[in-house]
Amino acid sequence: SSGINAEYGGKPKAEAAVRAVMKRIPGLQYVAHYNKIQDFDEDFYLQFNIVICGLDSVFARRWMNSTLLNIALQTENIIPFLDGGTEAFKGHCRVVIPTKTACIECNMDLYPPQQNFPLCTIANTPRLPEHC
């Protein structure tokens, strides 16, 4: 969000998001991770009560959705998944409760087609809405 960018500009978004949440909800424990989500196995995700993601691709969202659904089906441990992100000027926030609510796969039509732009147009400050 623009609030996070203004206050924590230059920080990785995982770290900026954790710091912003910690300011609003003191006392809760948060950890920012900088790895690919696929680097962790299901045991890693089992330690959480909720998974909050700001993932950069539909592929990553689908992978997380599948992993948390598999955990729910195999262990009956339901870990809610809060997914938020932007595509151009549109933002979204979805809560998925595996086996209880519609999942990412069920809502694929809500995601706009992913657009790729030449790196030279986004390497610096975006100049057009298409660069966002």
C-alpha cells in the first residue's frame, strides 16, 4: 500500500508489512520470510494459525492454496489463508479457509490476465498505469 511505501520505502515488502502490522497490533508475533514459498514443506506451514501472503503471481497463489488444502485434507488442520495483492490499479484481498470456503482455484476468473512489461519500463518509477 502507499502507506507502507511512504514509511518503509526501500525495505522488502515482507519486512515493511510486518513492521506496519506490528505497529497496529502490538504483542503479536510476526516473522517476515524472504524465500520462495515452495522452499518450505508442509511441516513449515503447520506451525502457523494463519498464512498471510502478498504474492507476486497467480502461480504462487495457486501453489499456496493447494498446499494449505492438502494440509487440511490430510491432517484436518485448517489454516486460513489471507491473500492480498494488486494488478495495475486494482487491489484485492481474499480469505480462503480450506475445505470451508471457495478457494483460489474456484475463483480464478476473478484474477485479471497477468501482463508482463519490458524491464526497462519498470526498472525506475512507473510512468504509465500499465507499468504498475
